[in-house]
Amino acid sequence: MPTTTRVHLTDGREVVVHDTGEAGAPALLWHHGSPQTGALLAPVVEAAVARGVRVLSAARPSYGGSTPRPGRDVASVADDLRQVLDARGVDRVAVMGASGGGPHALACAALLPGRVTGAVCVAGIAPLTDAFDWYGGMAAPGGLRAATRGRAARASFAETDEFDPEIFVAADRAALEGAWAPLGQDAQRAGADGPDGLVDDDVAFTTPWGFDLADVRVPVLLVQGGLDRVVPPAHADHLLRSLPLAELWLRPRDGHVAALDAVPVALDWLRASSS
């Protein structure tokens, strides 16, 4: 059973950390989606434990009890998590991020060289660019469009925003009714805590990330659902072209959530690529 602790950062903030805690085991740092509380999800823990892997997750600012940090960029997560890993006694780690966690996993891979051994990005968004139709195929891009006008505009959008079930395809709904039900339940808990974490995530995604994808010098696995209506496949294609050591697993019949069924084999890929 994962334990939950608070790690005190040098700037006075606190980060809520969840950790299965197997000392000496290979470690995975899980980067949660948007919105999530940062609590470890049962399918992730089960896949890790079955492979003898310790898994940790840190709630980003304004999520799951972590101290807010308005104005944060994607890169800022790296120093926070460097301090978390120091506090938890973890020297080397693989990273895996889902959806909004994907950019943050890549930030750690770029900015913690020698410490991060490899990265997996499941249905992760690409940096805002005019190199392709960035919004194309998104069922509900309103929040991201508002974020390009600044934090106040994104927060104003959140006041009237309502969940659109059309963002999920049939495979996603089946996943949320089955193995990934804990993800949906956790997202509801995060939503009940207020919109600040999601607002800050969206602003971070649509402004400069604070690092260059070319600086990610470890192997990266991109996992993408071909039917994803939240983060469409063109984002994975752009990441593939921009990351020096990336490969893409396209799951043609999956949407945004169903792509997470690849987590167990992605863990196997991480262990093989890091050995």
C-alpha cells in the first residue's frame, strides 16, 4: 500500500508525495494527468509491483494538497522533483506521464540528466506550435484556447466550463468502467478541489515550456491512441520528430484513456531501455 508524505521544498512550498517505498528497487516516477490528485492509481501500482518496481507520484502545485504555484511553467516541475527524489532517497529513476503528465515527464528527462534513465509519454500534449494544426481533432479545446490569453482568461473560462462526454470514444468509456475506473474517480476528486491546478497546467502547456525537446537525451516511448479526441495523434507525431531518441507506439483503436492499457508493457520497455 503506498504511503503519503509531504516534502518541504527550499522555497517554502510543500509537495504531497505517494510512494510504494520498496528500498533498493528500480524506481518509476509517475506524472499524473490533468486534473488528478496525484494519488497513485491501482493499475499503475499493480503493474509496477508485478515487475518489482517502486513507484512514486508527486502532486503538482494546486493538486492533491500541494502548495499552489501560479505562473509555473512545465520546466519548474524538474527542480521540485529533484528535491522530492533527494528526500525519498532515490538516485536514479525512470519517468512516465499520462496526458498532462507527459510534458512534465519530458521536463524531468531533459533537466535531470544522469538521473532520469528513460521516459514514457502516454497521450501527451506537444508544445504549442504552428508546425501543425495544434487544436485539430480536439473535441473540447476551449480551455487551452482560453489559456493562450493568460491565466485570468483561463480561470474565467473555468467558471462556466462543463465536462463534455464527447471527448471520450467507446474504448475510453469501457476503460473508465473497467480497469481505469480509479482514474475517473480520482479526476472527480481533483475537480472537487477546484480548478487551479488545471488552470495552471493549461497555461503552462500553451506558453514556452522552459526547455527544448532536443535536450531530452534519454530513450522516450510515445504511446498514442489513434482515436484520441483530447490529445489527437498529430501531437505524438510532432513529439516523435522533435525528440532525439523517441519511438512511437500507435494504438489505432484507442482513445485518450484506453491508451493507458499499454502501461504494463511500457514498463517492460522502460526496464529494457534503461538496462
